[in-house]
Amino acid sequence: MIEIEHIAERGRFQARVEGLLCVADYRLHGHRMEIVHTEVPPPLAGRGIAARLVRAALTHARTNALEVVPLCSYVRAYMRRHPDTQDLLA
């Protein structure tokens, strides 16, 4: 099980997997959440870790009535693949 931690003061959702740091970084501008970067180290690629981080970020946005601006290409692709997230788009 992957435990995702929200570090609000850093604008980050993160998880440590096999000792490696995986992140989804964001910036808040009022009621807009700009998700700017996701990163999963290459040895962990293909395990769905980035998707879990993005899902956590989008759940946070929904819970806090934030509009999402997906500046990260991975987040844009994730949101296209998951139509249930479209209502979050700014």
C-alpha cells in the first residue's frame, strides 16, 4: 500500500516508495489549484504511483471547492482519461 502525504506548506502531495520520493506539486491562487509537476523516479514507473498522487490532489481540490489548472502534461492526460474530473477544470 502506498501512503500519500499532503504537505500543504510546500504545495505537495508525496509518497515514499522503496525509499524513493514521488511527488505532485501545486500552487494555489485563490480558489485555483495549479498542478505544475508530477515526478516518479524511473525505477518505479508503470506502477500507477503518479495516478494515485494526482487522484489525491484532485480529491483535495474537490473537497475544498478548488478549480484545477493542469499545467503538468501528465495531469492534463489523466483528466482527459477520467471524465469524472472534468468539472474541476478552471
